[in-house]
Amino acid sequence: MSQDSKNTDGMQTCMVVPDDPSQSALEMISRLPDVTNDVVVMKDVKVAMRADFEEYKKGKVALISGGGSGHEPAHAGYVGKGMLTAAVAGNCFASPSVSAILTAILTV
């Protein structure tokens, strides 16, 4: 469930209340493509990556980061041109799984 509002600067903001706390990281990372077309998400493993990763990976080094999702999957906000190639999100206060990290490495 989310509730839209305007802040003091008149900009649109969105407060998100997760439906299921155990799925909060997945809910947050799944909404990234709604905010920007530059990011795609592999929902089954909670990996956010550059939308142009296929084109980008030709002759370049990928930069992947990740970690637990304490309040939100913070690393996913740094995915994009000139920043991270991909970010792997773990569950709340937990590292990402080995399989999720490996999937991100093999994909990008």
C-alpha cells in the first residue's frame, strides 16, 4: 500500500507501507522501474541492474554492490550510468544469498 502526498517544496512524494514485512525488500526493489527506465529488476533474486547492461558489458568492467535491506534496499538507488551496474538486495538486515550474488555476476 502506498500513499502519495506533496512535500513543502510542492514535489510529489510517496510513502510506502509494505503489505508483508518479510517481503518489504522485494516490494521496494520491484518499484524501481516505475521510477526510472534506466533500471530493470530480476525480482526472483532481488537484483536491480542497468537497463542497458547487455550493451554496456561489451569491453567494460561491471561494478556490483549489495547488502541487507535495513530500511530500504539502498544500494539499488545507485544503479545507473556512471554508477553501479547492478545491486543485489538481501532481506531486512540480512546479506543477499550466494545464489542471488552469483546470478548478478553471471548476468552483468
